[in-house]
Amino acid sequence: MGRYAQLVIGPAGSGKSTYCDNLRQHCETVGRSVHVVNLDPAADVFHYPVAFDIRDLISLEDVMEELKLGPNGGLLYCMEYLEESLEDWLGEQLQGYGEDDYLVFDCPGQIELYSHISVFRSFVDFLKRDGWSVAAVYCTDCQFVGDPTKFIAGSLQAMAAMVQLELPHMNLLTKVDLLGDENKAALDNFLFPEASSLAAELDRSTSPGFRRLNAAVAQLVDEWSMVAFAALDYSDEESIGDVLAQIDHCIQWGEDADVKIRDLDMGEMGGENI
């Protein structure tokens, strides 16, 4: 028995909320229950039922009005306030969820929150202490694959989040259903980045003076052997199911159910070994 969660992170506009909604719909179709939580204090429109909402604690609009902060500063203030309220607010919200519950946290799109600011590391550590098995799902717009420099930047951002959060981690290339057939065919080259091909792509798009830097960056991605991507294509009925299956494996969702089924089968056979 356990409690399970996905932390859906990534840059603004990368399709995090769309992923959360499609995941919820898929789970409803296959008879699974998930609860989507909003952790974006700037959000105002939802296509999914919200299990609980950070805006009940603090909202960006109120912070900007009362403290005269801009959107970025206001968002950072909101998330730091969340970090200070984990024991009280988040702890109280989580009391409503028991064994085998599955939460999906829809997070803000400010990437420094996941790379070098402590709030989400504190958030993750709190969930772990409370008995939750957590995986991070990092969303990157697949349009980045058309620009090698953007793709490298996205890969390094994903790597920074992996190092900061220290969680089972899946990198998703989202919006693949919006790519043309030619770009879809070339997508496989980016799912498992390889140093020499990355450096070559960067060399073609930058001046010769950047070649040593290009090689060093590409080698960094390759040596860590951490950054690989899964393509999420909503036009493919099996795509979201495949992604969910990989995340379930990371957080060991369903393993207890398999044990129960095996125990039940053994009981019906009188405990005989086969």
C-alpha cells in the first residue's frame, strides 16, 4: 500500500496543464482515479476538476496588488510562502487522501523554481516524509527540436531539475501531435541525445568561435547519461498510456496490487506451489 504523486514541471507554455487534463481523462477511461492539484498561484482557467488549489492559500493577483510586485517577483513570493506553509496548509490538505491515492501536481512555469531555488526540493522532501512516492515529469515543447540551441538549453534545464529534485524523473516532449510528418520522422534523433550529433547540430547553427563550447556542452549532456525524452502524442491513443506506465514503474504503483492478486490465487489453490 502506498500513496503516489507526479510533480508536473517545466517552462511556461510547455503543455503541463494539458498533460494533467489528458492524464486525468485517460485514467477515468481505464477506471483509475487521479486527483489533480493546482500549484500555480497565477492560474485562472482549469479544464480539470481541481482537488485542492494553492490559490486558497495565496494568489499572485493578491500579492501583486498588496506588495506592488511584478509577475515574476510575485510568483517567487507566493512559492516562498508555500514553502513556509508546508506543515500547516499542505499537511492539512493531504490528510484527505489515504492509501493508494494518486495526486498530480500542476506546477508553475518559472524554471528557476526547479533548478536552484529550494521551494520544490522542500515540497518534495515533505511529500516523502509523509509517505508519498513521487516522480517528476518535466515537460518540454517539442518545437524545440527544430532549433538545436533551444534543444540543448531545454536539455540542460531538465538536467538541472533532475539534479535539484533527486526524484525518479521523466522528460516529455509535448505537443508532438502538432508536428508535421517530416518533423515527426526526425524526432527519434532527439529522444536519446548523443554527443557527436548534438555538437554537429550546434556547429551548423553557430559561428566557428563557439565550437569548443558546443563540444563541451554536448559532452556534458552525454557524460551524465541522464537526459532522454519520451514523445507525447495525443493523436496516438496509446501514447499517454505508455507514458503513465513508465511513471507507474518509477514509483512502483500497482506492485502491491500484483502481490494481492498472487496471494489470492495461491489461496484459491490451497497454497500449492506451481
